[in-house]
Amino acid sequence: MSRRSRKPKVFQQVEVSVESLSHDGRGVARSNGKRVFVEGALAQERVLAEIRKSRSRYDEAVTIQVLEQSPLRVAPKCQHAAVCGGCSLQHLDSQAQLELKQAVLLEQLEHFGGVTPNILVPPVCDEYYRYRRKARLGVRYVRKRDEVLVGFREKGSSFIADIKECHILDQRIGDKITALRDLIGAMESYCVVPQIEVALGDDQVALVFRHLEVLPESDIERLLDFGRQHEIEIYLQPSGVDSVHKIWPQSEERLSYRLPDFALEMHFHPLDFTQVNAGINHKMVSRAVTSLDPRPGERVLDLFCGLGNFTLPLARSGAAVVGVEASREMVERGAENARLNGMDNVRFYAADLTQDLAEQPWAAEPFDKILIDPPRSGAFEIVREVAKWRPQRIVYVSCNPATLARDAGELKQQGYWLKEAGILDMFPHTTHVESLAVFEPQP
């Protein structure tokens, strides 16, 4: 039978009662004794669900109709919320989202680390919409519709969602999805732009257009006109990240954000890692500095320091701060930010923190306090080295509760107890859990 003559697949539909929510925000139910994970369903609901994938131990389904509604269900602000994968929890009350993330953090700490915080700190929150300043938008020309789509992937799919706006992106870009679709649709090279990198500072908006072929001058002019019209900085990326270059305006390739509590202005390149949520970042940095409590005369180590997001605020205390980061480029950015802010009590080093540090000069120095802000993979290798420094306090900022829990278990073995922990709502309406934990030597 040819591919064209195949009949559309018919999916089984079942009525299920949802018992709870999984870590990824799906409803957990049972049908004929088998566990079913239901996209778009909430605890305490009865739904009509369509089974899309059947596995030996569980099924995966999507909600077709809510038959009995949870009191925690709310109407999503975004008309695309049911399809777009940019967020997954707009249908759940915001307070319930926080409780879910807090429960995930506590469960992971207990399950993977065998630890429980002595104090559970209240969630750190900010704006629930229009918060996202960093994103990678997919671009695709749909031949059957003769239309260009720009946005996030659909839930559970590689297809680009058909969206006209985005309520989680910063409004300066979230309201321009249709304009971006029209821009690329009008280009001669509409088929060779697969993605747009979005980066925003406090006062700047930058778009990096990835393109697979050389753009004709007419398309370059369209991009320049778009930048001028919307006051957006335009970058091109014809191949790897080293090929990224700015075409408008003719100025330094830097954006910036301010940390007002510390009288700092941080400069960054559009492709640099920065926190996506400016409001939460302000509060997170202040919470981290307060929790670590650096003082004049102390020596502080900031591991996975990036461009100095924590390093420079810690140094404002008068402590001597050393920042360490694997990326040499980010280390240079940290030093650049220290110079721009007139700070001379901070040093930056490039080092792979997953490898042996015996040859690293900074590693032989004493430190009173340590801040750790690792990637999702965590900091297992470096926390095993903590005993040689014996810091009075460790603040661990995590974007993955599972690896935080694993590392907390290792710190427990090193003689530290989990004094306090709490979530930071960096990504509202998603299941992403950011958190901050404070460790001290066991009394």
C-alpha cells in the first residue's frame, strides 16, 4: 500500500479520572489497570482522553474534553496554549503551579538526596506573563498553505505551532510574531531561515537570523528596514556561532541589563547565556547574596560564574571574589563587566569544573563561602571537592531539582546539612523548577 493510500490512524478514546499531576504537568490516571499520562488534564478531573502512544507499562494521551472540571482550572490567557509547546501550565491556577513545583523540589530532594530542608523558603515570584527575554523561535515555510510559521514547537511534536502572538515572551517581541511571519514570508529566501534567536536587554531588542544560504541584497534590505521600523538590532548567522555578526545598527555587539540593588550594569552578547526572567533574576541575585552574606575581608568562590551575574554583586560587599567558568569567552565577558563597573576586588578564571583541579592556581586558595550555579547536569564533581575548602556556607542555585538533590546528598556526605531551600519561579506556566538552597557545616 502506498503512503498516500494509507488510512489516517484512529486513536482510542477513554474516559479517565485524574488522580494527580506528574513532574511534567500531565494528569496521571488509570484505564483498565494501566497508568495513563494525560496532556492538558488536572488532578480531580474526569476527562475524555485520546491515547496517542501506547507502551508496555503506560499510555500517553491528550485531553479531548473535560467532563468534570477541577476548581484549579483557569482559562489560559493565550489562545494558542493548548497547542504551543512554549508553555504547558496556563490552564492551572498560578498558586497551584507554585505548589506543584515546590512539591517536585521536596520530593526530588528526599528521593535522590535523602535530605529535607530545615526551612522551606516561600516561593520567589514576579510577573506571570511577558517575562521571557531569551528564546529560540523556529521558522518553517508550509508549502501546502503557502505560509511561513514562526514560533515554538507544538506540544510533543517537531512541527512549528501556528501562533500569531506569545504571552510569555517579553511584549517587545511577543506582539511581533505576525510581523516576523510577514517579514520572512516576503523574503526571497523564505525557505532558508530555520530559526530566530531572541535576546533582550533592559533597553535593547536583538534578533539573530540563522540562514542556510547567502541572502540576496534585497533580503538584507528587508531585514534592515524591519530593524529600523521596530527599533530592533539585527544579527545574521550564516553558519556556526562564530559567524554571528551585527548588520544594524553599526554599534557594539552588546546588550545590557541592570541590577539596581547593586548599582551594576551587565553587558552581554545576544548569544551569551543570561537568565530569561529579568524580574526573577533581580530577586534571585539579591536572595543569593543575602543568603551567602559575604563580608569585607572574606574570600568568596563563585563557580559556574558566567558573565558575573552573581560574582559582581557578591563583590559589592567588599569581599574578594573569584569567579570560575568553563567558557573562556564568558570569563572575558565577566572581566569586561568588572572593568565597566569599576571593580577591582574580583578575578575570573576559565576551567572545566568537571575535571581534576589540582593544576588550577585558584583552587589552591582558601575560601570562606561558595556560590554554585551549575547547568542542568549539576555540579557533582566539584561538590566532591568542597571538603578541602571547608566553607562556612554554600549557596546552590539550581535549574534541575534532580541534580540538586543528587549533589545535596553528596554535600551531606561531606558534612553539610541543608539549612533552607525554596523555588524561584523563573519560568511561569511551565514545569521548569528553579531553586535556591543553602548548606552549612553540620553542627
